[in-house]
Amino acid sequence: MGRQDRTERMYDIVLFGATGFVGALTAEYLAAHAPEGLRWAIAARDAAKLERLRDRLTSIDPACAELPLLRADVNEPASLRELAQHTRVLATTVGPYLEYGEELLAACADAGTDYLDLCGEPEFVDLMYVRHDARARETGARLVHACGFDSIPHDLGAYFTVQQLPEGVPLTVDGFVRSEAMFSGGTFASALNQFSRGRHMVAAARDRKRHEPRVVGRRAYAPQSAPRYAKEVGMWALPLPTIDPRIVQRSARALERYGPEFRYRHYAAVKRLPFAVGGVAAAGAVFAAAQLPPARRWLSGRLKPGEGPSEKKRAKSWFSVRFVGEGGGRRVFTEVAGGDPGYGETAKMLAESALCLAFDDLPPTSGQVTTAVAMGDALIERLREAGISFRVAASRPDRS
């Protein structure tokens, strides 16, 4: 069964989890930027909250007074299958995905429906590949994880950097992340859950490796390096154990443009050594606490899913990811930058990804794919028009 033509389904895009904090921001973005004729709907388990959200959206665009409201619950698989069967693209903000995500993804894989999420949970992504990639390839569904700050700036930023370098030669890219922002409650819950499941993550990654086809003639890898002072950006670089380098690595394995050999390293960048030392210590403390159920419950209560900072706080937040790419005798410095990464820009990225899958002329792909593989240049152009910067800071011969 192939992906159905858009005219055969009721909706172009359905947003599931629309009444959550990031979900509501995504709905507001769609209300403000929906192209004429977009057939979309919002979905969640609480009908009253959906109605209140629609009232807010109507103040942005009066046409939203007629916006369809769809009730669906992660504990009612039939409602999720109905969502998947009636839309071309389904975007979900309902996490932690390891706990709440599989039924919806499976329904999309079966229905040939394009699926998008904000997942930064490596274990979930690996499990979904093993369990549902083959079915999605049969039906033509594109399953695209990590369509927010995890991992669009890093995945598309590395892709953009590679395009500035010579073709057909070994390439290396290092990414350096800086931001001033708060976590959402949902992101914090996902991170705690991830920290507590180290052995499960390793097992899922090994199982995925057994199922993945080997790439012949090319190599892509993303090693975790030691902390260091990075002269190329003038800051201390701390390895970031996030899903982002894995996503970049998968894009590199799938696309020949990354060269016969590609290496990516991923860092948090800080200007002063005490902050670097403190950051490592704080991350270690949270990781250790997450191993103990009582401590994990206490931490979870500090910031609950659905909660987030004020609009004033979000307006002051920002992110910058600087990339240093080398290969073929060239060195290039690039940057992806924008506003509040955890909320406003994440909502923008998810919404623009959904619109990109629904309307843009894209390469034929199916199964579990990354944003670079599925959308690449088209999504970069959309994000640029939406205010996220992709730029080349410098390019010169490599004399290192």
C-alpha cells in the first residue's frame, strides 16, 4: 500500500498533543502561518482543553473558529489509528515517547502516514526502527524523529556545512552548541527517563545495529571525545551525550554527499573553565540521581510536563550552533542560530517540518529517516524564511 494522494484524506496535517505547552505553541504557529487551503486539525484527549485552545487560535486567525477538534488518547489505540488514517502528516508532541509514543507511530506506519515527533530519546528511536521501519517502507510512510531543537539545528547544520566542502573526499565536522534557555517539563521528564535507562539504551542500540544494512564503501561515525579547549571557536568544549550526533551520523550514512568517510563530534561550548567544570559536575549529579527512584520522583516534581517559562523569559532566550568543517584542503565555519530553542523555535521547527512534508517537492524516501534525508534543502529554506539563520561565517584553505 503506497502513500495516498492528499485529496483522498480528510486532513493535510493533524497535531496531536496540541493542548500541551509546546503543542499549543505549535498550534499557534500553524494558525499564524498556515498557507491558504491548509486542511488541519488539533487533537488531544481532553475535549474541553481543545475547545479553549481553539478559542485562542481564533484570536490569531478567525478562520480557526471552524478548526476541527479530534479527541484521541494514547491509551485508546483505536483513536490513534483513526487519526493516522485521516491525515497525510501527523505531528505529535506527546512524550516521554518511550512511554506514550509507539501506538501512534505504529498506526502511522500501517496507514502510510508521515509521522513527526520531538523525540530526543535514543532508546525509543532505535526500538521504533527495529519494530516499524520495514512496515513504513512497505506503505510509504516517512517516520521522522527529533524535529525540534533535538535535532534539526545539528542535523541540518551539519548537512549545510558539508555542502560548503569539496565532494568525494573524507570530511570532518564539529558542532559547538551554546544557548540561553530553560527546559520544558516534558523535555526534563524525557531526559530523566533516559538517564535512568542506560542499559536499556545500549541494548536497543545493539539490536538496531543487527538489523541495519551495512553501508558499503563509505564510513560515518560520531565518537564521543574528551572535554577540551577548542581553539577554533575560542571556547571550552564539553561532549554532549544527546541524540544529536546519532542523527547526524545516520544522515551521513544515508547520503553520499558526506563523502567516503565522515566524522562528527558534538559539544556544548562555554567561555570559562569554571562553568565547564560545573556543567560536568551538574550533569553527573542529575545522572546519578536519576538512577534512584525516590530521587527521580523528586526531580520530576520540580518541573512537570506541560509547564514552561513565561513569554517574557522565552523572548530573551536564544541558541547558536557553530560548526567547523574540514576536508579536501578546505576549512569552513558555519552557524545555525535562532531564538528560544526549547519552545518557540522548537514549535516553529515542528510546524515547518509538517508543512514541508505535506507540500514540498522532496526526494522519494520512506521508513525511519532523518530531517536531512527526508527534507534537506527544502526545510533549510523554510526555516530561513521563518527567521532561523543558516550562514557561512568563513571559508578558507585548511593550513592546520
